[in-house]
Amino acid sequence: MHRIADRIEAEAVELAVLGVRDNGTEFNMALKAEPGSAAGTFRYYAEALDKVAGEVAPTQPDVLGLVHRTPVGVVGAIVPWNFPLMIGAWKLAPALAMGNSVVLKPAETASLTLLRLAQICVECGLPDGVFNVVTGSGAETGAALAMSMGVDVLTFTGSGGTGRKLLEASARSNLKRCYLELGGKSPNIVFGDAPDLQKAARVSAMGIFRNSGQVCVAGSRLLVEASVHDEFVALLKAEAEALRVGDPLDLGNQIGAVNSEEQLRRNLSFMDMARAEGGQVITGGARILAETGGSYMAPTIVTHVARDHALFQREVFGPVLSVTKFETEAEAVSLANATDFGLAAGVWTADLSRAHRMVAAIRAGVVHVNTYGGADNTVPLGGVGQSGNGHDKSLHALDKYVDLKTAWIQL
């Protein structure tokens, strides 16, 4: 696993460019988030795997109770197109560390980096057949993987609709365990006592607009206390309009392309819904025509979004931020928890007690305080509600890829 990490680092630029050609992520971000993150993930689990031991149970004096952790067998992994190498490594590295074989299906529009990773693994000494990449459509290849009687655990990152189909396939096949990291509609909450509104605006802008909003934990719902609403929205608008959008291989651009024409059309359809429901598009909301062609969308901010609006409730997975005003802390909590999702959240406040109250009250797997994004392998990533179950990253991810076996030994 250390050799795999070394090779990923040695080929970082090439791997980043492969990914950019597939999914349009801006190069500077791709370099860090894809090969940079993947190499770190392999190193983390390479160091962790010999720290995970069995257990000795506190039993009767004449009995020895042992709890063994055994590999589940074959892990099926289905990963999305936004960060295929990073998310693929989140699933592959802990599964390998626990002694399993993996069959991985990348997204139809972003498979190049994972095909190269499979070659790297073989070149670094992983036995043939331990890690397999199988390309194809979700309807055909993904369904076959989900229905396979030879797959013992299925791990997936993607949409809620697909997650439901995978659960149904598990029920119809061998009742394989399914771990689902699904969508999000994450609230980013700015209180009037935020320590630095300019910094909060800058970080919040990248929290939704980086990678053209195609980030599962993106802070796509901005909740702003009424006392600073107008000031903060103005700061955020300036940040959004200053971002350079264009060719993801141009190092001067900060935002790259939307993954596909289909995704861009879906993003733009939300603009029609937002206007029909009374939302006000204060910046963006349209396609950017680039000389190189391609699918580009301007960073978009929509104000006057109520809790029953589509833009408040539904995941866009694009560079679209909804803004909703609140008056009290209790109202902020109510708005934050007013969707079916529960993946991530952000809170900006100088009040330490309030920060702890918000972390406890918000229904989400990750709550950022006075920042947004950037958590590393030491902490888990997972959601609650319709954002799924199970966790990637951290030592907790290893639990998905083992079975527990009790040995009860009469002495």
C-alpha cells in the first residue's frame, strides 16, 4: 500500500490531468483532491492496518472469549464522477487493508484515473484479481454488481435514487450489506456575531462553488441572521463574481466545467423553478459560453428562498446557492434540519457555547465551525437521514469491511 501511494504521488500530474479531461474539475483542485488525497488515504490505511486487533472479552474465569475481525470477502464499490480517484481510494484502501478483494465500477463519464490506479496496483505487487475495475453503465454493470451473489458488501457514493435501487437489489439477491453515501443539501449558517464576515464570505463561496458545486458536502443552503443579511450577501456576491470560470487546465481559472451537458441543463432548470417560486437570482443563473466549448455555469446566488421551495429542498449538484434569512438561533436550527438530508453543515459564530449547541442540534454527519470543508482521514465522513449510512475515512471505515467472529473457548 505504501508502494501504491508512492506511485500515485510520482504520477500526480498525469493522474490529475486524466481526471480533468473526464470531469472538468479545475486542475489546481484536482491535483490536491484526487492524487494528493488518494496517496494520503493509502498511507493512512497502510499505517492503520496493523493497529486494528481483535478483542479479549471479560468472561468467566474458566472461559476465554475472543472476538476476531475477519475479511468480508468481496467488496463491490460504485463511485461517482465528481472525485473518482479520491472517493475510490476511500473505499479501496480500507477494504484492502482488511484483507478483501474489490470490484469497483466507476461512473460512465469518469473512469480513466481508476483504470490507471488498477494498473498501478498490479505494478506495485497487488496480486491479479484482488482489485478489479469494471466499466459500464449503472443500469447494466452497476445492476449486475448489485445483484451478484458473489459480492458480500456493497459500498456506494451517489444519488438517493440509485441508493434505493441498490438496497432493492440486495434484498433480491444475497442480502449483502449496503453502505450508502448519498446526497446532501447542507446548511451553512452565518450568525451576526461571526468573527470575520469577509473570511466567512470567501470560505462560504468556495464551499459551494468549487468544482462547479459538484461536491457532496457543498454548503448549498446559506442561512443568514437578519442583522447581517444584506451586508453578508453583498460580500458573497462580490466573491462569486470575482471567481474565474473556464478551461479547467488553465491554471488561472478557479472554477472548471460542469461534468456534462445533461448536468448543466439540470442545473439551469432549477433557475426556472426558483424564479417561479419567488426566488431572486442576484448573480449568475446562466451558462457561460467559452471559446473552447464545454459546459460552464456562472456561480449563482438566489435570495428569498423559503423552506418549501425546490431550491431549498432538492440537491442541485451545481454552482447554485440558495439564501434564506433567519431571526433567532432556534429558527436557524429549524431551517437547518428542514430537509430530508443530513450530510454536512457549517456554523459561523464567535460564541463558543452557541457553537457547541449548534453542533449538538444540527442533524448532520459533519458540522464545520468557522470554516467549511477540508476534514482529513482522521475523522469519518457519513450522513444521516436520506444522506445515507456508514462512513468513509478514519478508522471507522474499516468496520464496513470486516465480519466479527466470536471464539468461546472452555479452558
